[in-house]
Amino acid sequence: MERCPVCRARFKEEPVCYRCGADLSALLVIEAEAAALEQQAVALLETGQPLEARRAAEQALMLLYSPLAATVQDFAHRELVAGEARRLERLLR
């Protein structure tokens, strides 16, 4: 989080906004959960588990948009489609 969503003051790594006093702790938890899911998605992709990677990326994106999570989701989807195409190709031979 770069700014308080209530007053737009710069975020100073504290769970309470220094300017307006808004409690940001729930948002910080959501942000941390999204980051953990994003890292899990990358790790799953690295280990050749595109379906699980796509699911983790989708969960991360439901919490907070991230270009990395969106890229992992797209890449995992393409891997799943390519895998299905290869499977169908083998069946048709």
C-alpha cells in the first residue's frame, strides 16, 4: 500500500494512518495474503503445476491486483491449453 485509501496520505508502514487515524490493519493482512499467494503461484509454476499456479494467482488477484499475479495466471493458462493440445494431438495419432 502506497497511500491511505481514506485520506491518500503516504503510507508509513504503520497499521493506523498518521493523518486521519484510519485503521489499515485489515488491508495490510489482505495485502500480505495476496503477496503470499502470488509467491505460491510462482513456485507452483516453477515446479510444473500450472493448474494449481493459475488457481493461486486467481486467488491473489481476487484480493489485490498485481502485474506479476496476472502474468502468472496468463502463463499458467497458456501452459494448460498447450498441454491439452499436446494431449489431443497424441490421441489423434
